[in-house]
Amino acid sequence: MDKVREITKSLVEVKEWPAFGAGDTITVTYKIKEGEKERLQSFKGVVIQRRGTGHTETFTIRKISGGIGVERIFPIASPFLESISIDKHGSVRRARIFYMRGLTGKAARIKEKKHFK
């Protein structure tokens, strides 16, 4: 099993991203290939969970688009990820906030963390 990890670690390049967790509102910019063309698209939403470690780590983002909840799972080591920017740090008590799926409107708000310098 360790040999598999060593080989994948040497093959997969993991970029350095800012520290974020569940409850944070982030914007992910990623590449989309359509035939011969390549374009960038952004996805802004709340991080529902982070799971896995190392090159197999993924994170799930949820947003409401046209009154419908949309979730997207991104691998952290994906070569298609261009940038991750943190818009707000949310204050939540859990590492996986699946209860957000059942909330709408004002109930779906997350308190913002206060940062004192």
C-alpha cells in the first residue's frame, strides 16, 4: 500500500491553496475544455465538507442557483483548478454541514468569524 502512495505522490502535483474549511464562502475558478477551446468558469458557494488527505482530498461546495441547490465536488489536486479565493470565513460547529441542504432563506445564513489583529 505504501508503494502505491509513493508512486501517486510522485506523479500528482498538489498546489498550495489557502486554508479553508466547512462554512467558508469561497470562489473556485476552474478550466473547462470544450472541444479545442479552453475557458475559465467560477463557482461561488459555501463549503459543505472537506474529505480525504493528501492528493485524494476533495471538497464540496453548495450554492443556490435559480432557487435550486447545486453542489459540486472538487478534487484538491485537480490540474483544472486555477484559483481558490476565500470570500468569508464562516463560524460553524461541525466539519460537515449537510444540514444546510434542508435550509433555505434566512435560516441558511452562516455567521461570519470575527478576526482580530
